[in-house]
Amino acid sequence: MSILQEISKLSQEMDTALSSVDNRMKAEEFKGKYLSRKGEIAGLFKFMGQVSAEKRPAVGKALQELKDGFQAKFDARWEALTAAAAARPQVDLTLPGKHRPRGGLHVLTQLENEITSIFKRMGFAIERGPEVESVLFNFDALNTPEWHPARDETDTFYITDDLLLRTETSPSQIRGMLKKAPPIRFIAPGRVYRNDKPDPSHSPMFNQVEGLYVDVRVTMADLKGTLLEFYRALLGKNTNIRFRPHYFPFTEPSAEVDVTCFLCAGKGCRACKNSGWMEMGGSGLVHPNVFLSVCKLRGDEVYHPEKVTGYAFGLGIERLAMLRYGVPDIRMFYENDLRFLGQLN
């Protein structure tokens, strides 16, 4: 095959190759294979010494036209590809990926959701009331007389003489009984407010979950059985509870609820002060005066204490979270330190 035939064959090959160049990477490959100093065209120029003198001008002209022609075609294709790439967003695939941290629910919200989920499985509804509450619902209807310390301005945030930031979620129990006749069974989670100076164990705002069950012949045995099943679902099947006599104005009899220390399994440790028990919250049978207040507000006798009985209980979510996760200071839940919250999320 003569060199002119080689030139013609290479021209056809380059036409086919250039037509398939649709990105700058393929363009670089084309340039390296055909147009570089070690490319196919440069290789043909090396044979010029073997061409006879009479054919050398024609062969040289053909080779130069081949080189110049395809250089022009390549430059045009390169400019087109560059313009198309500039019109698209540039992504450098060699750069490391950006870390996009995943958000999550606050640990107190997670714990509240876990608690409500357990009670829902036990047949309890969810009742939520206003955080700005009336004195009637927060104190009067809950058998809390005017001389009670909780009604003092040093313990409660008053907005007006008749409005305050609720000190318990117990007003939701009154509102729930006003909505529906017995039997009734629900829990009332939410924020509550006390006029406390912030310290490692106190906060002017914290979260509670209270529960109420009213029906005929409800006893302390029903209360203990419900709380036992709840704490076993929350803390483990080997958890036990005990009642200690206490005083609450809206229950009678009243009891503090202790659970087996879930850190030492009741053997005694620093967290439970070597007692094997942890205090969780209050409970008791609904005071007859609370039922009488509801009857007065409803204008009927469906909640008369001679017709129904019921139990109520409550627990603090922050206290449970502190014990569960070993958090030494309640204020850490509200400081929004993502390093701390991320450990519990």
C-alpha cells in the first residue's frame, strides 16, 4: 500500500473517530492518538525519507492538508464541547463529598414519644391542654386551697390574678373529664412551669406526663398494676415498683412511686444512693373533692364520687432522662449543645 493510500485510509479513520467525540475526555484521547507528536499523523511524516523525489511534494502536501484539516476540525469540536460544559453546573468528582449531618428529635421528645407509645398500647388516649391556664383549673378544681404554698407567687408564674403558667398537666385531667363522661382513660403530656431558680436538678420549665383513669370500682391495685406494666415496658421486664405514702391535694390516698434502680438492678449504687430504688413520681386515687368540682363545672352528677372512682399518676420526663442516660445537670437538655444532644440522639 502506497503512502498516499495510507493517508486516505487514515483520513477516513479520523473522520469516524472524530464523529464519536462527545465529551472532552474523548477529545483528549483523539488528540493524543492522532494529532500529538507521537500520533498517527506524525508517524506518517517519518516515512517521507522513503518517498521518491518526484512524489515527495505531493505526499508532503497531502500530509500537511490532513494535519491542518483535522486540527481545525478538532479545535472546532473542542470549543463546542467547552461551551456546552460551561453551560452545565460544574461538579468536581475528585473532591470529597460534603458531610450533611442528619437531624433528629430532641432526647426529651424521643422519651415522651416512647412513653406515649407504651400507654397507647395499654388503651390510653392522649389529652393536651393549654400551657396558660386559669386559677380555677390549675388550683381550685384540683382541691388546692388558697393557703397551699403552690399558689404563692414565689412558686408560680402568674400572668394576671386569674391566669398563670400551669404548674402541672393536671388541669388537662379536669378538661378531659369535662369533655367526656366516664369511663375515661388518658395521659396528658406537656410542659409545665415552676418559679424555681435553675440549678442541676431544677428548672423553671420542664416536661411532665400525667395519667387519669376513671370508672366504677377503680382501686389502688389497678393503679399499681398499670404502673408496673408501664415501667417494665419502659425499663425492662425485671423492674418492680413500690408505693410510699405521701400527700397530694388532688389524690387520696396518695403515694410516691419508686422503681427498681435500672442501673444496678436493685443492688445499690451511687445513682440510687445504695437503696436499690429510684423515685419516679406521684400517684393516688382521685380525691372526691376533685370529682365534686367536675360535677359542679359540668352541671351533672356523672362524676359524683359515690358513682365513680379513679386513679391519677405523674412523672417528670427530664428526671427519667437524667437517670436513664446519666445526665448530671438538667440544664444540659436546654443549652442546645449539639455535641451533647448528638450523643443521646
